[in-house]
Amino acid sequence: MNISHIEHIGIAVKNIDEAIKYYQNVLGLKCYATEEVADQKVKTAFFMVGQTKIELLESTSPEGPVAKFIEKKGEGIHHLAFAVTGLQNSLDEVKSKNIMLIDEKGRKGAEGLNIAFLHPKSTFGVLTELCEKP
Ligand code: CMX
């Protein structure tokens, strides 16, 4: 596994517009992009902090993973994403170590990254994402 840095921290919110105001007006961070990821049923907003991003996530459907997470656990940190080189090799390695994968192969995520998730039941309760620039 070759992790270079924390690519982003995903935070589940009920209302992304209200949350953006907090990050901008209170923390003084700049929202540099927003994007809807239809596949994941989320609207996202991004803030850069050093080389790490904060990704706000609002569900676009009551059936989406973020809506289900908020229903169960409330708003808060939803996932941790690591930047890797060699996404498929990393997934193969993780699988060989008996960690449960949600995605066996990379797929397109926000900002055009190739992404894959590891199941929180295998990763000490933290939904873990591996990302690679295409
Ligand atoms: N962090 C930690 N635990 C989580 C979790 C999360 N984000 N989401 C779910 N869980 C836990 C639940 O609490 C539950 O635990 P218990 O069995 O102890 O109650 C267990 O995982 C199963 O949860 P569930 O509500 O039954 O949900 P599902 O099994 O249907 O799905 C998961 C869970 C993680 C497989 C699903 O949310 C998933 O595939 N996530 C990956 C995709 C995703 O989250 N996309 C949104 C972000 C997209 C982006 O960043 O672009």
C-alpha cells in the first residue's frame, strides 16, 4: 500500500448550504467547488486545508448512503479518504489481508478521482476510501 496523504475527510450534513456558511463565515475557509455525484446520491462541497480537503456531503435521496448514515448516527464525520498510487494493487492487497471491500474495482468519484471504499465493519468503524488521480 502506498498512501501519500489524507486526500479528504467526508462530513455528512443535512443542509449543505447552511454548512457551507459555517465553514466559510466562521472557519474562514473557501468553498472552491460544488458537485453533484448522482451515482452516490450526494451533493458535495469542497474546502482545501493545506493538502487535505474537507468534503461536505448532503444526500439527494432518502435511500442514499449519507441519508442512511445521518438517520442512524446523526450528522458528523462520515469517511476518511487516503490518496494512493496504484488503486487496483491497493485493493488487491487489502482483500488479500481479509479486509472487506465495498468496491472490488475503482469507480469515478467527485473531482474525477478513481475511488473505492473499504467496509467500516473491517476498518475499526471508519468508512475508508482510497483515491487515485486518473
Ligand atoms: N461510518 C461508519 N459506520 C458506518 C457508516 C459510516 N459512514 N455507514 C454505515 N455504517 C455502519 C452502520 O452503522 C451499520 O452498523 P451496525 O450494523 O452496527 O448498525 C453498518 O455499517 C451497516 O450500515 P447500514 O445502515 O445497514 O448500511 P448499508 O450496509 O446499507 O451500507 C455502507 C453501509 C458503508 C456499505 C454504505 O454506506 C456504502 O456503501 N458506503 C460507501 C459509499 C458512500 O458512502 N458514498 C457516499 C460518499 C460519496 C463520495 O464521497 O463521493
